Amino acid sequence: MPSVPPPPVSPPSWPGGAGRTPAGAEVPSAPPPPVDPPSAQPESPGSGSPAEPHHAVGTVAVPPLPAGPPPEPVVEQPASRIERPAGEPGPRGHVGSRPPTYDAEPTALPAADPDDLGDLVADTVLDGARYGSCTLRAVSVRGDSARYRGEPRRDSLLTARFGTGERALLLVAMATGARATPGAHRAAAEACHWIGRAVGRSHARLVEDIRGGRRGDLKSGLHRLTDRSLGRLRASASEQGITPQEYAASLRCLLLPADPACRTRVFFGVGPGGLFRLREGEWQDIEPRVADVRGEAVLGFGSPPSETPEGDRLTMDLGIPAPPSPYEPAPEPPREPFRFRTSVARPGDTLLMCSSGLADPLRGEPELGEYLAERWSLPEAPGLAAFLADSQVRVKGYADDRTAAAVWEA
């Protein structure tokens, strides 16, 4: 039976174009033609076995290789070795029914004096630490209004450690300068520095009082240190020739002993702000309440009272202000009352001390409190970047500087 040559075989397709054969690849040959049965094959003379059959070789059509370099071999990409974090919801830009008026990012820088560049204040300050059973996160951020107007941050933040080992003491101090005054940021920074110096010089005694639970000694001693520090501000205002109201600042401080066996946290300060505790997913407002206490007039010392205990007036009030006596110093403006509180932390608590820029929206917008409670109720404290993002969640109508210090208890 005659052999029929097979049809031409086209080479397989490779990446880079049909009919192109990469270098080094074998072109499969055509299949052999059918072989006649052995009975039809002639025997070789002098041999007892049939002769090898003759195979007809077919023709394979191989098109010419196109001009150009050979295609790049396909390399299989290895599996990624980077562990992707679990899909957690990211921080939110704002809470409430409407977005805030100002942009979320800084717009204008404050004006700079080339001869006093040390007076510049950074837009954001971020810090953190871990001592004993607590993890600290602290941040101070310029408010949306100041960012838009190119004003410096009026809030100042100081974090410091005094001493070593279990007798070390951590201080977090934050101050806010008076609104609409040119030197507000300087007054806030000076208040933090003065209280930091006073606490640092007395840290050994303070640690002993905290570990010994001597609350009365702590309150009187810290009250004295606070008055001295703010008195320095009033003296500095006098040196500059301005009124004390123009160079004043609120001051809030937190003392944290590094001893893991001591879970007493001490708060003290002067002026508005917030002190909150997150326990079992719920916020507790533990800001010390200050009551104005006024003593009764003492007869025979100073001016007589203007009325009797029954309410009868002894003198006629014409509404004319009396000039100050030349023998007595001019009365000072009323001072803010001293605030003090000690608390014993429980495992899982989060203690938050903040300026009014964060305390006001926390009290005024429940959604912000719910959001931060969800974010900060985890056993592990957030990283610095996550804490910064959480503390910047904005609320319409609140555009002041924000300064906050949070302590996570292990």
C-alpha cells in the first residue's frame, strides 16, 4: 500500500505572536507514515528476519522567523511574601451631618521673623512612650481655623521623664494661650517649661507621695508649684509691658509613675479642658468640678460689709466705681481655680487628658465619642500614626487647636 505523506504541521503558538518559534525550542517533527504489514515487506537475502521497513519522511512546513529580537520568556511571579493586614476600617475624616468648613490639611504658614526663627511653632507635635503598665500617646495639632488664617498653634505640649528605673516619673503638660493675643503661643510654651522645671526638681518627693497615697500632700504641693509657674507668666507680662490677661495660659498636667506596681494617676491644672476615662467601652467624664467658695466678711478688718446678714444695706450703692486706694495694690484679675484629681487605673482603661479643642467636641458631638470609643477600646494602644489620625477627626463648628494625651493600661 503506497505511503501517503502527512499534511504540513504548523508549529505551536508561543507568546509573542502566532507562528513564532523562540530560540532553543524544538520544532516537533511530523508523525511517521503508516507502515505496510510485515507480510508485504520483502525479506533480505541471507537473513532469517525481515528487513527494516523503509519509512517515508514527510515534509514539515516551518515559516521563516520574523526579524527582531526573540520574545522575553514568560517568568511566573512568585507568591507575595508580604503579610497584608486584616481589613480594618480606616480613620474617618469627620463626623456629624455635614463636613467642616475649612480644609482638612494645612493651608497657610505663620509669618516668620528672620531674626527670631526659634519662635516658630510646628503645625503638629507627636510623641509616645511605654513605661510600667501604661502606654502613652500624646499629640498637639493646629486647628483648622489657625491653619487657614496662617496663625501659630496656641497649644503647647511637653512630655518629659524625670529619674530612672521604677522611681522615674513621667510628666505630660499642655497649655493653651489666650485667644486673640499675639504672644499666645509663647505664653503656652513658657507655662509648660516652668511647670516642667518645678516638677522635675521635686520629682523624687512627688514619686514618694504618689506611691504612698498621700493625697493631701500631693494636692497642696502641686497647687504651690502651679501657682509659682503661672506667677512667672504674670511677671513676664509685666516685663513686656502688657497686662496679665494678654500673657496668660491654661495649664493641665498628668503625672504617671513608672513603677508597674503603682497604678495611681495624678491630674492637676488650671483652666478649661477635659479629663475622660474610657472603661468597658463607655466614656466617663471625670473632670474635677470646681465650686466657688466665698468666705464671709470679717468685721474690724478691711472695709465693712455692705449689708447685714438679714440683707439690709448699710451704705447706699450709687453704681460709681471707687478708685483704688493709694495704700493698697491694684486688685489682680480673678484667677482660675486649681483642679486636682487622683485615680487608680484598672487593666483595660484608657485615660484621656485634652485641651478644650478636643474636650468641647467630645462633649458636644456624641458621634465623635462613639467613634473614638470604638477605636481606642482595643487591648493594644494604637501606633503614633493611627493615634494622630484618630485625634484629628473633625467636627463642624469646632476648629480650635487640639492637644491630647491618652494612657492605655495593660
